[in-house]
Amino acid sequence: MLAAWMLAIVAGVAWLIVDLSRPGGGTASIGGPFELTDQDGKRLGSEGLKGKPTLIYFGFTYCPDVCPTSVLLMQTAVDHLGPGTAAKVNLVLVTIDPDRDTPAIMKDYVRQFGPTIVGLTGTAEEIAATAKAFRVYYQKVPGKDGAPYLMDHSSIFYLLDAKGRFYKHFTHQSRAEDIAASLKPLL
């Protein structure tokens, strides 16, 4: 009897290790329901993004380097998959600076990177709840010598499947080709 229990435990642990090692394996506690305001002033949330895979990034429009590079990387990854792919993928930038990033500011910002990128903003509380669901760190950092404040934040892309479930993550140092390869089976 003890041998049967040990075998069952070993088999269960082996299955868990194999399942969690696959991209999209396991049930990561990243993401969840949210509703924010898009660059056109319309409410959009997790339910409205379902039906297509989603690449989502948390950043801010006043970011001097990492955020624009990251948003461009998302667009470049989708471009690697060929013409027409952009219509099959949600590309989303969620601000972590809702005090400055109004829908109008978001609209001007995202249009610089591609016609299908959606910029989302909201109240400080809405942004905090959404960031918490995605395990995003952010904090306001005072500017030096009268310069405007900046935002310190984690820099991670989240790839969600068409049902809105976490599939895989990437850093801003990832290659567009690798992001495209992970996105392709979800299309």
C-alpha cells in the first residue's frame, strides 16, 4: 500500500513539473478581469480583448527609452508574422501614469507605433488594480533639479491566449523573432 502511495505521489509531482515547464502550462496567477478607458475615451477591458491573442505591456508615455522601445518591439514581433497578422492580435499599452496619460495623450502616443496598438488608461485605482492582477511593479520617482517625475516600473510583456489566459512573458530585452515564434501557435 505504501509503495502505491509513493508511486502516485511521484507520478503527480512528475506531471506537475512537466505541465509547468510547457509554455502556457499550469495555471499562473497573472492577469484577470479589468476595465479601463482606451485612447478614444471608450471603456475596454479583458472581456473585450478575448477572441484574439493579446500582447500587453505596462508603461507610460513620458518614458524616455524603455517604454517606446518595448511598444515598438511588440509591433515588430507582429510584423514578423506577415501582412494581416496585426488584425489578429491585440497589442495593448496600459499606462502606469494615469495622472498624465489621458486618453488624448495615449492616442497621440500609440499612433506613432502602429495603427492597431491600443492605449489604456483609467483612474489611479483602476490602474493599481490592473497592475496588481498582472504583478506589475510601479512607483513615481521625483525628478531632479525641477525635471518632471518619472515612473520606475517592471518591464515585462504578457502574452495572453484568445481566452485571456496568461501564456508566456517576455522582457524588454527579448527578440522580436522569439516573441513572434511564441505568438504564432496562438493565431
